[in-house]
Amino acid sequence: MGYLASVRKLDLRVARLDDIAAPLRVEAHRISGGESNILYAFEVSAAGQLLLAGRAAVILDVPLSPVD
């Protein structure tokens, strides 16, 4: 398990994704990381057009807090 810790260097080229008619293509490439975290570069495109891009930090193996 893990969670998305941050998104940085976000380049938004459209205002919304839910009104894009073509299927969305999501690509992510690992830039760096270790046992407890990973940094990815990612892009979302549709019909060959880049819609957004950025970097995402993911924290891994985080124990879940008990729900009260």
C-alpha cells in the first residue's frame, strides 16, 4: 500500500479531462526512488495530444491508520 504524496511541475494544457471524447492514455516513468518512496514523471494524452504532464511522489508501505 501507499499514497500519492505530491504532484509537482504540473503542466495543464486543458481545463478539464471529463469532456475529452477520445480515450485517455496515461504514461508514467520512474525517475528515482527507494524502498519507501518513488518519484514518477507522468503524462496524460488523448488522440496524440498532450493534455497534462508532471511529476508525482508516491510513499510506499505506509501502515493504514485505524478508523474510529
